[in-house]
Amino acid sequence: MAAQFNFPDYTVAVTCTVARTAHRGSDATVADAAEKTTFGELIDDVRRETAEHYLRDTDISLSHLTRELGYAEQSVLSRSCRRWFSRSPTSHRNALRRRVQ
């Protein structure tokens, strides 16, 4: 399971995202330092960071990335990328790579 993500810290959000299962307390809040974060927000953060990593550092297809993030359809990936990065997955990948060069 750990091989799928290149993050140093694995939380219950990562575990549940990889396993594509719901956490029993998914509607509960989790204390996160001085603020409270919902479980859904943790999953969204993990997915955003994972998407950014894969778009920047790999050449995997968008359909593969969709599955890695636990989404059923690529349209969900597209909507999420527009929400997170204000652009499509392909546009964000291209912008990230222009920055690196």
C-alpha cells in the first residue's frame, strides 16, 4: 500500500483513499493541531497532493491517475483539478513541467 504514495506520513485518510473504503467515523471531525479538519477534507488534501505529484513527476495517463485517486470516472478528476488548480489536469501538468524546465 505504501508504494502507491510518495509521502512520508501515512494517515487514516491515505489508508482509506488507497483502500477505497469509507472510514467508520468519516463524518466526525479530527483534531489537527490548532484547527479541526473533517475527514473528507483530509481525503481531499491527500488527493490534491497526490494528483500534483503524479501530474508533475510522472507520465501516467489521466485514466490511471483517476483510479489511483479512487475516483470512478475521469470527469471527477477533471472537476477536482479545476477546483484545486483552476485548470484541467492536462493544463496543470503542462504548467508544472514548464516551471521545472
